[in-house]
Amino acid sequence: MESNNNIYPWGHSRRFNAYSNYFRNEFGGRVQKLSIDAGFTCPNRDGTAGRGGCTYCNNEAFSPSYCRSTVSISEQIRKGIRFHSRRYRKSVAFLAYFQAYTNTYAPLEELKDKYEEALSHPEVTGVIIGTRPDCVNDDLLDYLAGLSRDYYIAVEYGVESCYDKTLLRINRGHDFSCSVKAIEKTAARGIKTGAHFIFGLPGESREEMLEGAEIISSLPLKTVKFHQLQIIKGTRMADEFMDKPGDFNLFSWDEYREFFIRFLEKLNPEIIVERFTGESKPGLIINEGWGRMRSDELLRAFEQRLEELDTWQGRLHKEKK
């Protein structure tokens, strides 16, 4: 793959297939997600697949103040629009993002009520559903495929790692083949399919993380999120880190930037990259020494480095025959 007068296959001059540009093409302007806490739990919290949840998980680390399960979905949307309208006055569309915990973990009729309450709001044009790959079934996916004919519908799977040894250690409660099956079944129905991965999980080498680029590239994903591991106070992983810090392969900002560029060079250029770093609420992170750089600052530094190296997403990607 080669660049063409600084316009890349995804149709713009940025050196990676950026989510914000995709949304501008899709909707004609800025799109804002509205985080929703619909009161779900997870099967590895209630005993179905395990207890205690994923070892790294603390939803309070990223949930906005208006996002509370004690408030109705309609009210969360109203508050979310008001909150974001003060910061971003040029949004042309809003998407209800069912974010907290596992948002397909309930009977189908209950799920329909929640999703359709969100879609009934006149300013909401679609929903994004964050969930686990072991919590979808054919009836649900058929229903979402039907909705996708009239609304923007996306399912975002927490995959986290391509390696079963890692998934077992972090108490995910499913293996990687489960993720592959769910992604393939979702994409086959024409539903926009996304995934989330974490770099730096305990016991995983950087070479293994890099090799994940080829594995991820083979999946029928529309979008993907990548985060550096942030060890959050109050989690089981925080206790594990304090006990065995040598088991963790954590990144400084400079290390992460260079690592992710190497990863990006191998990543399928058709996959839209939603983000490559994560943010948590101040005071909750115990491991990261990246200073007070915000995500927009990190993004600018990352894109500047791509320019310096004259490289781009998929430069080293090889299609499987």
C-alpha cells in the first residue's frame, strides 16, 4: 500500500483511518456520543461466568457525571445533550452509547424497551451498544439488524486481548474464539461491529501485542478502540500490581507512541481507529506517569510523529490470500 498525493485509501490526508472523519462523512458534521448507564450488570459479576468482574474494571473511572442508572434513559439523554452542548456547539447528531457494564445482558424484550426508549428521543439518530461477546444471540442480532435499516446501530465488543492466557488472568470469563464468533455473526448481518483492546495487560509481551495487529486485521471489524492499560484504584488489578509489578509490561508515553505506530503500520487500513489511548478520572490512576496531557494533546503528538516518520496505517499490512 502506498500513499497517493497525501490522500489515503480512507479518503482524507490524515495518516490513519480516523473515527471523527468517518463520522463527518457519514453524518455531515460532528457526532456526539451520549453515555448511558441502563442498570445492567455482567455475567462475570453475578456468578453466571464468574464473580468479581474483570480485574481491571472500575466503571466510575470513565462514566460522566450525568450517567447514572438511577435516572431514566430519557433523562440521561436530556442531561447528556445539555452537558455536551456547552462544550461542543456544532454537533449535528447524537448517538446513545450504552456503555456501562454489559448492555445486552437481559431478556430481549427488556433490551428492546431500553434501546427503543433511547431511539424515541428526537435528537438521537442511533445507538452504540457496548457488550461482551458471550452475551449476544441470534434473536438479538436479528432484531438489531432490523433496527439498522432505519437507525445507526453499532455493537462494540470488549475483547481486550487476542490471547486466552491473558483473558483467563484478567477474569474475562470467555476465550478469544468466543469474540471471533460474535464479531463474525454480527458483521454478517450488516451491523456495524467494533471491538476494544488493551495494551499492557499482565503477562503479555510487547511482541505478542504487536502480533495482535495481524490477528485483529483478519476480523470483519468496522471500528476499533485501543487503550493503554491504566491501573485503577479499588480494582483487583491494583492489588496485583502492588504485589507483583514485574508481571506488568507498562508503557511510558514515548514508548507507547512508538509501539502504537509500529502496530498501526501492520493494521488493516480498512479498520477505522476510534482511539488509541484512554482517559480516566483524575486521581484514580496509580501507574501512569504521562503527566496531565489530554487525549487531544496526545493525538497531536502522535500525528506529528507519523509525519516525522513518513508512515501511516497499513503501510506494512499484508492481505491474507
